[in-house]
Amino acid sequence: MKAMKYAIAASLLASAPLAAAQQLSIATGGTGGVYYPLGGGLAELINNHLEGASAVAEVTGASVENMGLVWRGDSDLALALADTVYQAYNGTGDFEGRQLDNIRALASVYPNAVQLVTLADSGIESLSDLEGKTISVGAPGSGTELNARALLEANGISYDDFDPRRLNFNETADAIRDGDIDAGFWSVGPPTSSILNLATTRDIRLIALSDEEVANARDAEPVFAPYSLHADLYDGMEEAVQTIGIPNVLAVSSEMDEEMAYQITKILFEYTDELIAVHPAANDTTVEFSIESTPIPFHDGALRYYEEVGAEVADHQRP
């Protein structure tokens, strides 16, 4: 009997990482984008389907800040744009000289679309029309600003050519509505609430990119891909608008427990319908999209899940 008690105790200890109620922090973004509601939806998946773990979504400055939070261990999971994740892992771009080599991916969950918004009567109809204007390029340290700068510089436009303002999504929408700025960038899964709200009070225009502008952007940033914002996405949007998209990555530290990483990845793909109910961007949360889009190595726990379901993981996605 005593031996059986010890055996039971040993088995409980063996399952301790998941049996102990582990508190997980999910770094997201501002409340006006997709990261925050989607992170909240992921937290609910963990709370409802992962025994012994609980999670909460945290408001942050988004992609660039989120990489530092995971690297330091201040957050357990984080949503971030693929180009930001790629730069952090490789020590390039904004992370020149400070490579965060412990960053790993669980999945790519949906693509962002770069959305350049102005009022319908602003006279702005193309990227070149931004010169001399006051433009929001996104919150400081956000993926939106990284994307906006890359897109503009790839097409011969620098911050010296206009008056840049670093505003978050809600601030950008308010400033456009109030006439304080001429246009603003969003890099976010469409449709996003702050643009939806703006379109109900003002007539807006989304600026299309030309084939050449898309090609220039892709030459500069290989993680960019052509993306079409469909007609009627926002009030008054009568035609599809060509832009670029960037995958969003769910990132963790390489130090996360392998079983925990495996279980979170499994839950993400097995209960996707619950995420779609939170935000339609999760319609793209599939194993296929994740394997096609993730630019850095997967965590060992996530790799175990992908191999279980027969996905073909690329060499660059293995640690």
C-alpha cells in the first residue's frame, strides 16, 4: 500500500507542470486592434480547455514591445507581426545588435493587411499624395510603424517628406475624424473596429497600392505578400483595394515547457471556431496557413503537434 502511495505521488509530481495552476500572460496590443480581442479569445481557450492553466490578455504597445516581453520572461505568449518576429530572432532591423535568439513560434494565426485610410474628400489617392501631409504611422514600437516605414521607404518616401505622428489605432481614427491629421496607417487584420467606427461617422477612402508599389515592398521585406481588401469591408467601400499583408505570429520563449507549448498549439487548432466567434480574422487560423507563413523556428512542443497531424515543416522552421 505504501509503495502504491509513493507511485501515485510520483505520478502527480511528473504531471506537475500542467497540474499546478500556471498563470500565463498573453502580450497583445492596443484595445482598438485585433490582437487584444484575439488574445482574449486565446486566453479563454486556455482557461476552458487546458487543465491546470489560466491565461489573461495584456494591453501592450504591440509587436516590437511584445518581443522584448517574451525574451525577458515578462510575458509567456505574444502576438507579433512576422517581420518583427523575424528581425528579433535574427538581430536585424529594429533589433540590430540585440538578437533575441530564444524567440520561438507556436503558429501564424492570421494575416495583417496594411490599410492606409483617409477621408473621402482629402484629395489623397496614392502613396505619393502623402508628401507634405500629416500622417499617423502607428504607435511607437508597433508593427504598424515598421510596416509603414518599410512600405514607404521601398517606394522612395521617407519621414522627411511628411509630418509623421505616432498614434495608436483609436487615436489615429479620432485624429482623422477631427481633421488633425490627413491619413493614417493600420497594419491589422481586417475589418478592425477603429476603422469600422470611423466609417460610420465620416466618408472614408482606403488607398490602393499599385502593382509596382506592392512589388517594391516585397523586394524590401520578403514577409510581405499581396493582399486584397474586399469590397464592402467598410461603409462606403465600393471596390476591392489592393494592398500588402503580413502574417501574425503567436510567439513564445524557447524556455516554455514543451508539454505546455504542445497543448496550447493543439487547443489553438482544435477550437478555432471559438476564436472565429471572437473575431473573423481567425478564419485564417489553420495548420496550412501557419506552415506556409511562419518565418522562424517553431517551439519543440508546437513541432510535435505539426508532425502528429502530418504537416510538412520547412527546414527554417526547425530549431
